[in-house]
Amino acid sequence: MTSKLTQRTVIFVPFPGQGHIIPMLRLARILVDRGDISAATVAVPDFMHRRMGQHSVPGVSLVSIPSGVQDNGGDEPLGPPSFLHALENHMPAQLEALLTAQCSTGTRRVVSCLVIDLLASWAIPVAARCGLPVVGFWPAMLASYRTAAAIPELMAKGLISESGTIDGAHCNIHQNIADFQILPAKLNLRFKDLPWLISNSAVSQKSRLAFWLQIVNRAKGITSILVNSIPSEGGDSDLYDPKGQEILPIGPLLLNDDSKKATAVWQTDRTCIDWLDKHNVGSVVYVSFGSWAAPIEPEKIGEFAHGLEASGQPFLWALKDHPSWRAGLPDRYIEKIGSRGKIVSWAPQDDILKHKAVGCYITHCGWNSALEAVRHGVRMICYPISSDHFINCAYIVNMLEIGILLVSSDRRNVKDCIERVIKGKEGKHLQKMVNKLRETITVGEAMRVAKRNLGLFTGRMKNN
């Protein structure tokens, strides 16, 4: 029998967003269920903890850390401008107090390591002060980490300035970043698609670049990074891995396969499923722009609405019930579309994507959403909005060939893309490719590699 004094626990520190917390909770659950650790603690800021309700999974504790952030407790999630200062200046001391208590003499468990979301890099120096080893966690495509890791080199070459702007003498915003050996040429990604450039504000560009650069600098001392992605990610992507760091993709393992243990930050509308039950197989267009993307301009929402209506297909649209999102809906639109369309504030996305009535998914290209779509064999229409969405979109469309790009929200483009995917020859090719990828991430090579990578992580943790 294992002594209580040698029971192991791991502390997880996610960045405060649903797409970051959920994969970490799943990883914690997997490690406990496998018996690799006796317990896990997922430490989240108080303003996220309040919104997550009662999380109950044996062996996994969701712990609230005081953030010092003013929060009205409303349904709308807080955005980074509201909390980034608190993460850097208030929460380190709170996390250190938690770690000190966990590691104090007389506790029954030994803290094996901290698994830190690299976007929560503020926690890395805290772990160092406490003498605890750190394993990095990247919640998105490895490709997005590669672009961030390349920032110092790009700056050293004079390609980008300290304010995040492109040096026009060396390149331009439309130049393919493959010219500088960052990502594969097949992606056809341009400099203007990089995360720190996706802003109309020079001040915002500068602060974004500083944020990414801080992550890269703090992550230099981390030797292993668990990545919520697919091994290889397609093509010759492995050639561009960051040097000096062990990259362990485990994404296939983190796809939720137990709805009873699922955790959502926001209250979902379960009437969606009854509505889907009334429609034909593969006929419904599901639309969602994620839990955190900035509001889309009213004019664009209006064009989406007209395009969905003109397509003639039934549609389910997860659109936040807030003026910043719904102001663009045409007058009496919900009444006009009747039973052919359904608009909800928050949708149980995993249950929707696995429903047989869903034929395609119009998505902002958040990486967790993309993985969920692949797991359930759903083709995508890509409308990237910000951050890493443009990188994800390039892989979905150009590398993996499981979706098409919606170049604008113009109603004719929306209608055309829906017809191409639902009724056209192009849609059949997309279905073939997504089915192939679905197999590899659920039972094929990608899943085998993910299991091997997790075994490497847990083996070292036990020998530490």
C-alpha cells in the first residue's frame, strides 16, 4: 500500500478563460482516473470560480484564488484588459500562499509539480520561489506557440519593432511568414495574421507584443511543454518546433468523452437538443463565435443573419444575449425565421456537434472548438476574429482541408459557403478529410502518440 506521505498531487494554473480552464480540468481528471496522482488542484481566479458553479469530480479540486478584480458577477465574461494587471501584481502572492500551505510539513500529499498554462506565465516565477518544478501547458495549436517563440528572432533581425509594427524595408504585412521559416508555406499565412498584429490600435499592438514576449522569456527555462494539439499538426510542421524544449502533444486525450463530467463556465440552453431532434440528418448549420471573442460589428451580424436566412437551411446560432452582439439583428428577425432557426445565448456545444442533424459549423476558429468539430466529424466554415484564430484557420483550410474560409460576412458569401459545404462536391471532400482526421485522433496514430507522450510526462513526474 502506498504511504499517505508519498501520495502525489499536481497543481494546475490555467489562464482565466473557458478555453484554457476546461482542457486543464480534463487533464487533471485523466491523471487522477489513471492513478498517476492521488489528487489535483486547479487554481483559478475568484471571478472565474464564481461563474463555474459546483465542479464535482473525485480527486480534482477547483480552488478559488483572490484576484483583487472588481467583478459585478454578471453573465458576461471578463476580458483580459480587466484582469491582466491583477494576474501580474496581485495573484502571485495569493498563489504562493496556496503553495506554501500545500507543501507545509505534515500534509498528506507531496506536490510533484505545477502544470502552468504559458499564458499564465506570472505563475512560473512563483513556482521557482517555492522550489517546485514546472511543466508548461499550451492550450492551443503548437503552431501558435511557434509564432510566439519566434518573436525574439524576428525582433533581432529587425523585421518587427518593439511596438509590434512591421519594418517595411524588410517585409510587409502581406508577406508569407514561411519566407522566414516560422511555419509551413502551404498555410499561406501572412505577417498580418500573427496574434500581436490583429488590432487596429497601435497601443493594443504594442501591449499584445509585450504580453507574448513576456511569455516567451519566462518559458525559456521550461524543458517540457504539454500541448493541447494533434501530433505533427500536418505537413512538415515538426521542422519548426522550438529548439531546446520537449514538445508533448496530448490533444486527443483531452477531448471530452464523458458528458457527466463535463464542465462549463456559462449556463447553456438545453432546448437546443430537442430542436435538433426535429431536423433531418446533416441539414442544420451551427453558428458560434466562442465565449470570449470581441463583439462583431452590428452590420456584420446583420449580414450573417440575412445570409443564414437566404441559405434555406435550418440553423442554430449561439449568439450572446447582449446589445453588443444582438444589436445588428434585423427587426423582428426571430419572429420572421420561425422554427427554421433558433438563436440561444449559450449552447451545449459538444452535444450539438455530435448530433446527427448538424451538417456544418460556422466557427471563429477557436482551437478547442475546432478539435470538438473534428472529434464529431463536422465540417467547418471559418470566420476568424482575433488572436490565434487566423493560424488555426490556415491549418483547417489549407493544411488539413476540413473547412473553407468565409472571406467576409457579406450575405452572399455566407449563403454561398453554406451551399458549398452542405450540397456541393467540395463538401463531400471536406467530409472525407474530417472523417479521416477524426479516426486518427480517436483511435489512430494521433491517439497512440498522445498516450505515449502523457506516459513520458507521468513517468518523469513519478521519478522526480
